[in-house]
Amino acid sequence: MLSKWNYWFQKEYDHIALTWKQIETALFENGIKIHGQIPGGTLSRVYEISNDCVLKTQIQGKTNLFKEYCILKKLYGDIFPVSYHEILIDSEPVAYYIMPKLNLLEESACTPNLIRELVQGYQSKLESLEGIGTLINYSLHELVEQAKTGLQLLKDHGLLSEKMYSFCWENCIKLSECRTSVLCHGDLSQKNMMQYGSLPVIIDWEDAMIGPQGYDAAYWLTFMAQRKYYRTNSLHIFGIGKEEMKEYMSVIVTLKSALSLLNQSYKTHSLSCEERMLEIFRM
């Protein structure tokens, strides 16, 4: 999520439209024929390059993409091939990786039990990823600071009451004091849950960071389709307390809501930011 925040709030990538054309031309000149683009992505693009392979590249240099490649290689390299490459465009290195085309995991299969198993599985396996500390370019501290900025933005635009502002601000402070211990995906959404045959595969690790246990589960729970679990006993299976889960979720929804304000998508939402926070507050 921080990569999107940096794009919409800090406007770090204003040259994005021109650069995509340059990248596509360079790929073609290096013998890669693009068959089509898979929809989605603000700072990255995924291209079909054959009937069974895709290529992913990113706009903001090679650091994030190499991080993604290393994580995918560690998790799934013994199951399917993933290869990393670089090309030069006006003396600037542009990275991409190639992997098999995957199918989207059915939403009905994404239950709290499966999410717990997936998160525990990849966090356990990634504990032994060498050099991970040098690859991670986002931090929990940065996320909390940006959430504080987003919170003030929401308040200034009259989208949060004083009560919900205080609730979220207190949770930002609590999260800033939280012990970070595991590698978190940082953007665990339905669109990032794929499958290779019958094997679930988690993709798009560009927002990966070292964070607290339970953060990824909380992120998954902030999507509208998961609201049905808020008043059930399902939350205990993630291994953290309800108050801690509310803490994580309120900070995540703060950033999501601020992003929707920046890109104006909040105008089409069925629930306001205030209503989303009230749901979390009442869990």
C-alpha cells in the first residue's frame, strides 16, 4: 500500500506515461513480443508474452521488483520457474521477471482458515530468506507516519468525526510501539491470491515489510467481502486479540481511505470512511 501512497500523495512517478512506452519498446528490441496486458497495476504492469507465461515490470526501478523475485523464488522456485532479467534504457536499468501464467483463486475458497494457513506458511518459509533485510525498502514506522498524515487529511475534509479521529490516532500510536517480527506481504488482497494447478500462490510482494504478527490477516479483513466475519468468532483463529486486530485494521483503513480521497474514488464507495471505522470500532 505504501507504493500506492507514494504515487498518489508524494507524486514520485509523474513520468509514468512516457516511461511505459519506452519499456515496451525496449522489451520488443530485446526479442520479447507482448501479446497483451493483464488489467490492473498502478506502478507495475504484467504482460502476456506467450500462452502460458507472463512478464512483470515496474516503473520505479529495480529494487522492488528484485525483492518480489527473491520472495517468489524462495516460496515457489521448486514448483515453477521464475527468472529475473534487466535491460538498459538510456543507461538506466529496468528490471522484469518471467513466470507462468496463474489463475485467480476462487473467492469462495478464501476463508479465514485458509488465510491463516497461507500467512503462516509463507512467513515460516521466508524466515530463512538470506539478505531479506537489505531487500525490504518499506517499514512499519513509515506506514504509521503516512497513516497519521492520511488521518489528518481525512479530518480536514470532514470525513471523520472527532471520536473516530481519536480512535484511529490512538491506534497509530499503539502500532508504532508494536514489535515487528515477521515478513508481511503488505497488500494481501483477493487479486493477489492465485493458484498454480491446485496450489495457492501469493503474488505482488512490492509492499512487503517487516511487521507484526497478524498484520496481513488484518489487511485481508479490511476488504468489504470480509465484513461478514467482523461479528463472528472467526477472528480468534488468527492468533491475536480482538483489540490488536482492531488496531491494525483502523490504521490500514485510514491509509486506504486517504488514498481513495486522493484519487477521488471515495465518491463511489457504498460506505463512508466514518462508517467503515465505526464497524471496526464496534467489533
